[in-house]
Amino acid sequence: MQVGVGREQRAGERRVAATPDTVLQLTALGLNLLVESGAGTEAGFADAAFKEAGATVISDLPFEALDVLLHVRPLTPQATARLRPGTVTIGLASPGSELPTVRALAAGGITSFALELLPRISRAQSMDALSSQSLVSGYRAVLEAAVRYPRFFPLYMTAAGTIPPARVLVLGAGVAGLQAIGTAKRLGARVSANDIRAASADEVASMGGTFINLDLAAAEEGTGGYARALGEDRAARQRSLLAPHVAAADVLITTAAIPGRAAPLLVTTDMVTGMRAGSVVVDLAAESGGNVEGVIAGQDILVPVDGGSVTLVGLQDAASAMPSDASRLFARNVSNFLALITREGTVAPDFDDDVVAGTCLTHGGAVRHAPTAAALGGEA
């Protein structure tokens, strides 16, 4: 069976859905890998390395001849139209925001697997692309904050005087938030964090952070371990209780996101203007609307405050900014999922498997993910 890996089409995307290591894994399963020339170049994987691993490198990927297409970012309707019925696609699909592509996938008879829909169970951890890419994003968010912050992160005691550590506040203690806590702590900052999930206090402490208890009744976990969205009254109370902690922070990193939905608003403009001049705010959820009011994905905004400004960073493509390691992790997630649905050199998904069924977006001309089907006005 022909498995294709193409150059990503989204501007700024530097990751690739396969690496030479995963080519070795997949060819051992009896699959033939076709890699478009240059697909891995920006991630540090040369065409020669793919060839050495057993892939065939070609100038243009023959979409019409593929049995399986591996991708990082969501496909376009135009790319989908080139696939023959029955083709299997595996990658991130962002179904909530890519409805035209979902419609095209279903209409074309494509069996598509969206890795963000993967059930968050122990058996599926090796395929969990959201977690692997959030790990990269959380790390990168701290680095982006550090280079913009006009002071040191760690405590320094010198003959010329003492420089206090930066105070970093992280909102959201999922994978990205916990990685941000650990990274800021390793850089020497004093780190505190908040999350509405009850289980997060111990997780924050395990990474060296101080948990901020807002005396807000803990939210239940939603599907997949994500917190349920708060009602507006509780959300407003949360923002009110967070305000003094935001004002005291030198660096604020927000990471709260719910797959397929707009990011919750955690920080208002008034809260940002209450911070000290020189402070930095990095919003990891900017691409899905943002946790911070007024954020724009891909832009730095200087918010005027007394004595200067606060830098509001709408972080975009955070994982793509570290394409080599992000690709290694993502490609392994993809290859592990493909291995799950491959039997004796043939890709044959078993829809009685909860992992396979839960990850499937479209199959047999239908949209199988109920929320997406509802958004399209159809039936799952």
C-alpha cells in the first residue's frame, strides 16, 4: 500500500508528518512510503535520509495514487478533492474550524482520522499528538516570554546588588501549562499557576509551581480530561479572583484550550493594564480566539500602561517553531496510529476498536464525529 507524506501547505508550517525513523517503522509493516522532495527539509530531515530509511522520494506527491496520506495541518478542500474514495488520511484536522474540508472529506468517501479526537486513555498515549505538541508549545511559550522580558528570570546576588527572580503566572495546567511551569522553574523564575480542575493542584506542585486556590468550586473534567467550560457567572468570578495575581506577575502565560471550541476568556484588557510596565503576556490559545482579550494570533501588541507598556504576544505555530523535535514526536504519534490499523501490510481500520472509532472523523461518506456532524447540519 502506498503511504504518502507531502510538503505542508500552510504558510509558516515547518513540521513534517514522518521522519526517517518512522519510515523504518512503517516499511517494516510492509507499507511503501512516498515522500515529497523537501517535505522534511525545514525540520532538518534531508531527502537523502528518507531514501536511506527506505522511502521513495519524488518531486510531486501523486495524491490520486495514494492509499494513505499523512499530514500535520488540516488538509484543504482542494487537496482532498485529489484523493480517491477509500483513501485514509491521518493528521490534525481541526474539525470545528475546518468545516469545508470535513464536508469535502465526507463527500469524497475519504476515511479520515483526526488525532485531536483520539480518546485520552492509557492505551492511546503513544498516539496522543495533542499532548506531544502541547509539550513543545509550553516549552516554547516560556522561551518567547524570556526573550521579550527586559530582565532576568533567575535570582542573581552579585557584588553590584541583588536581582530578584521573575514572577511567572501560568493559567491552565494541562500538558502545555505544566511544561511551561517546569521550564520557567528551570530558568530560575518564581512560578505560580491556576487551573479550574481539582486534580491540577498536585500536578502543579510536582513541576515546582505554587498552586493558586481561588476558592472557586472545582470544575468537573469534560471529555478527554479537559475542564468543562465555566458558566459566565463563574467565569466572571474567576477573572475577578485572578486579577490581583495577574497584576503581581512579571510574565503571564495562558494555555487554556478546549479542542474544537473557542478558547475561554481568562484575562480582560483591564487586567492586562493592571500589570507593571515591561511585563509580558504570552497567549498560547491565540489561534482559537485567545485567553486574553484583544490578542491577535501571530502578533505582538504593546498595551500602554503607566510608565511604559505590557507586551501581549499572540503565539502562533508554537510547535512549528521547534520543527525538528516537534516532528519527531508527531511523526511517532502518527506512525503508532497507522501501525494500529495495519494488518499484514494492509491498512484495515477496525471500527470495533474504541481508539479507532473515537479518532475517526469521516468514513463511508458520513461524518462520524457527532459535534462536527451537528455543526454541518447533518447526522453522525
